[in-house]
Amino acid sequence: MKRNIGKTDRVIRIIIGIGIIAIGIYFQNWWGVIGVIPILTAAIGWCPAYIPFGISTIKE
């Protein structure tokens, strides 16, 4: 599993993930659990959605 998420992409994913979780908590809705996905992809540095398109945000 080759990493395909760069530093800036990771920070953005973490912020979005926390925002989704916060909105889910605010509205007392289980949809906030979806915020875990961008946080997990940022933590491992790999996004399966990037593979079919050949995208990598890592600066070479």
C-alpha cells in the first residue's frame, strides 16, 4: 500500500472529519460517524478513491 496523501491533504481531511463529527454531535445524528473516514485516511496516508484516477498529493 503506497501512500498517496500529502501533508496539506492530510490537514484538510482532519479538519473536515472533525467538522463532520461536530455537526453530527450538534444535531444529535449518527451521520457524524462518517467524519471518521477522512480522519482514518489521513492517519494512514492512503486514499483508495485516488487509485483509479492515479492521483497522488505527495510532493516528489
